[in-house]
Amino acid sequence: MSVEQNKATLRRYYETVLNKGDFAKWDEFVDKDYVMHGGGQDSQGVEGGKRAFESRRTMAPDQQFTFDVTVAEGDMVAVRGVYKGTNTGSIPAIPQPTGKKFTRAYMAFYRFENGRIAEGWTVQDQLGQLRQLGITTIPTPAAASAR
């Protein structure tokens, strides 16, 4: 597949599966041997990756991913963007929904095989998200030096 086709596939995947939550179409975009790296744990296979993203959607059913930058070369597509949502559902790391909105910056790299996403790497500002949800705080420099 061409670089432009891979970029278009990735955009459709984000819009259809991640933003609209249509996980029935997961297999149209993701290779059967898919591996996801990042977010605190790796997921393997179609079902492992699907469960990880379904869990994220459970935490924030109104989630929306946007791209600020997309760069592609060969079989790789990289994106930088923002993940927004409202914490209205629970997951093991956040058992009680906070009801608060959050905005989390992310970068992701995807490797394609035969027109499908075969592997993904993500880097996300999870600490910033937890701070926005009131789950953790970050000491100010003055508070840190007072120790």
C-alpha cells in the first residue's frame, strides 16, 4: 500500500473505531497479529488491542482523538494529537468516575502490513490527565524545595 493509503486508513480507523466506538469494524483496520506498545502495557493480537481501546472508551465514552500532525514514510505513519473526553466511567486505575473533562497530548507511530495496522507505539501524557482528573497532584517547585 502507498503512504497516502496508509494515512487514509489510519484516519478512518481513528474516526470509525476510536471516536465513534464502532469496535465491530476493528478487524477492517487492524491486522490479526496486531501488537500495541505503550500506555503502561503491551497488548497482542486483535482481541488484546481491542479490549485495551474498549476499556479506554469505557472510562470516557465521549472520547475524541484529533491529529495535529501526520508524517509518513514507507510502512510507518506517525501522528501527534490530542485525546479529549469526560471521565464518566470506571476502569481499574480510576475506580470512581470523577465527572471531569481532560485533554491528553499523545504521539503514536503505526506500522502497516498489507493495508492494515500491524503494530503501534504510543506515548501519552497520562500524568497530566490524572492531574486534570484530580487523582494526583504535582508539587510546585516551592513545595518541593520545602522538604
